[in-house]
Amino acid sequence: MGPTVRLYYDTVVAIALMAVFAIVCGFVAAVITGGSPPNFTIAGIAFLLAGAVWFFRLWRNSQASGHPPA
């Protein structure tokens, strides 16, 4: 049960980091564009891009290497 709880904990932390990243991007977009409606779109795109990058990194790290175990 320990590894399962750790997986859920890591997932919650990753989602929280993605949400903070998206909110910060939304605020930056609001400063740049003057508070126009595309801010939510920009924040959503940042959220999805961060998730895609972290998913790719997880996928790359979980691949078994081509070398046999020592």
C-alpha cells in the first residue's frame, strides 16, 4: 500500500505545481495584454504544456535501459 499512496501523493503535488504554473502564466498574460479575456486560454495552454512535459519526462525515466542489470 505504501507505493500506491506515494503515487497519489506525487500526482497531487504535480497537479498543484501545474495549477500554480498556469495561474502565474495567466497573471503574466494579464500584465502583458492588459486584462483581456485570452488570459484563461493562455493559462490553460500553459497547464496542458506543463503536463505534457512532465508526462514525457516521466515516460522517459520509466523506460528500461538497453543494458542488462549488473
